[in-house]
Amino acid sequence: MVGEWEIVERLEMLLVLQWLDEGRDSEGAVSLSIATAALDLDLADGRDGMLEVMAALTSLEEARRAEVTWPRGPGAEAHVRLAEGIRTDAARIFGQ
């Protein structure tokens, strides 16, 4: 069984990689498909995996590592804005 903080850390890395792949939006914006993230992170199938992703997003938000909005309500897609510190670290590690 994967621990809660391991999921949070893996989700954060997934978001950073997606942000880098999408051209490093200056505001740190990333759109995240909850179902796809659950699959990418090898979480439980169906609703359980999606709930784990949503819980991890909440943990990132509570830790002030991201801001999360749900344009169509909680569920299918989240809009995530990575915190400046995460963006700065990623730019330093992966180059600007």
C-alpha cells in the first residue's frame, strides 16, 4: 500500500514534469485530469484512485505548494497553480 505522503510527493513531481513539458507557464498553471493522474501514479482503479489524487491535491494546497481550482466542480479536471518555490526549484534543477 502506498502511503499518503508518497502519493503527494509523486503527484507533485507529476505536476512539475507536466508544467515543464507544457512550456513552463509563468504563473505555474497546469490542467490535471484526475483519472489520468490516478493511472499515471498507479493508484487504485476507478473512483478510489481518483479520490486519492483529489486528497493529494488537497494536501499540496494545505502545504501551500499549489493552488487548486475546480472549473466544473470537483471531479474530472483540476486547474493547479504550482507555488513559486516549486517553480524556482524545478527551473534550477532542470535548467531555464
